[in-house]
Amino acid sequence: MNANKTNITRRSFLKLSAAGLGGLVMIPHVQLLPKIDFPQYERLGRAFNKIEIKLKPDINAQTTKVIYDDTVVPWLREVVGFHPYRFRQRWVETPDGYIWASDLQPVKNLPNKPLTTLPQTSLGPGMWAEVTIPWVDVILENQPISPGFKSKVEAGYPIRLYYSQVLWVDQIKTNESGITLYRIKEKYGYGDIMWANAEAFRPITEEEVAPINPQTENKIVVINVEEKYQTLSCFEGNSEVYFCRISAGKKYDPDGTYLGESATPKGTLNIWRKQISTHMSGGTTGAGYDLPGIGWTTLFSGDGVAIHSTFWHNTFGGELMSHGCVNAAPDDAKWVFRWTNPPVPYDPGDLYSKDVEIPPTKVQVKEG
């Protein structure tokens, strides 16, 4: 999205999007919404919501510009600034000023050459694919099933997939305009079926899913949910082999409901299921969530708590954000998924620990 194209108001944008989307549901052959010309920079940031860009990396500094949801800006560099009552003080410099880093999803714009055929799997033709551009609009083939898609269609909002989401592609078509489309069908979710420009998706290979050090038995994941730390470490015996920042379960819902000392369960638990991608939903009206394409999901609690990839915030380390899960940056969640036992095969991309003889990796959650 060029800088001179971001001055359109959010209301005007939603009206235009609604007008375009209204006739697209159930018609997979029509031309997609216009292709967005994202800024030509190696690193980009996608706005999560309405954002005030500041003259200096300080929340009290003069506002130079206001941008809205899904605006994409150049990510020039990160600097230390000031934001009161926050543990994280990282800011992103853009050509128009500074944005608090937690308000931007780190993204890239890496379009792909579409495939003409799909690999054969146990479920027929298909492949796992990752979104590699900041966002892509989709067309629903069926009437929306998931609560999130239903609410967007009813409100006239565009339905989009975002950078780093992982989904299952099972068909390829070329429309009348010569655009190659992939059909995305959720394997593990509500069953929504949608079409999107194939250039937005990078095929995930079997090598990418291959396990890391699968022969090592004494593995353990240690998660610190103390709010000012929020860390995850992977140990092989006494050796720490991986470290990253995470965001665990918050103590209060937005409506003020107390969720306990920490919504992420503490103690030592076993990994019981792993999925390359899944659909997660839950919460209450006004504070709920409904998210497809959550990649690299490692479940370790019977009530659905997992370590998983996160694309809807960038608040890792020092902030509690989730409804109980352990949110991680996409690359971190993927590494943990591959390293922990049991290993998950590319096909079908879903495995219960009880179905294999390999002992599952333990996850220890502590505070402090």
C-alpha cells in the first residue's frame, strides 16, 4: 500500500470493500479485489488497529499521521522509546515517524509463482501453504460457517488472510482474468471454503516439517509466565538449545473478569496433540475470538491450551495477551513444533501423542 493511498478513511474503505464483497460470496470465478501495491521495502509492518504515528518514539510526542487497520508501512528500524505502564519500550521508525512496535505485525511482501498442479496426499491433491504477503482478500465459496466470517459478512467487512497464516490448499483454478486462484479448505475447523490469489501463498515442504533432534529423549519446554518476563526455553538435559519471547494468558478479560493468577495453567504437563494448522475460537460476546489458519500448534493441556503461531499481535515478552495459550512469533512456534516430540508427519499434519510410542515432550509452566 503506497503512502499516498493510505489517507482514505476507514469508513470509506469499509464501504468500498463491502460493495465489492457483496457480490463475491459463492462466486469463485469472478475477479478478486484489486491487487494491493504494498511498499517496496524489505521489512514492513501491518497495523493492527487505529494508530497514531509519533514525531518521536514517545507516546506523548506530537502525532504526525493516523493510520488504520491493515495499513502497511515501511519498517525502517527499531529503537528504544517511551510508553508508560508498558514493559516493552520498542518503537519502529517509519518514513512518517515512530510507531510503538506492539501495534505492528512484522511482515514482508514475498509473492510466489503459482503451482499448476498439487501434490498427491492421503486425502487427495493438496498441500500446506503459508501466506507470504501482508494480507490477501478471499472469496467464500460456501456460505460462512465460522462465527468470525459470519460476523464479517453481516457487517460488510472484507475477509482476509494475513502474513504467516498456514492453511490447506486443495484446488487450483484460473479465472477469466488469467489470475491463478488457490482454494483453501480448512482441515481442522468449521469447514469454511475460500478462494484467493495463489501468489499470496508459499507451498510448505515436507523438509520444513521434519523433526529437529527427534532422537533426544530428555527434552523439556520451560515457560515463564511472569508478566515482566514472558519467556520460553527448550532444554535437552541441562543445555538450553532455544530461547524466545512469548505472551501467555492474561489475568483479566477486557470486561474485567478475573481469570485467575494466570490463565495459562502452571505445572508440568505432557504434549498430547500437535497440528500444522488449526482454527481456534472461544471467549465471550464482546471479548471472544475466532481465528483460522493458526500455524504450528502444540497442545499441552486438555482444555485446549497450546503453544502456537500468532499473527494478531506483536507483544511478545512483557505483556499478557492470550486467553490461556502461549502466543509465539511464527518462526519460534514453528521451531518448537518441529523440536518437540512426537514428530508430526506432513500428511495429514495432525497427531495425537497417544497414537505413537515416542514419549511426548514435557512442558513446564512456572511464574518467576
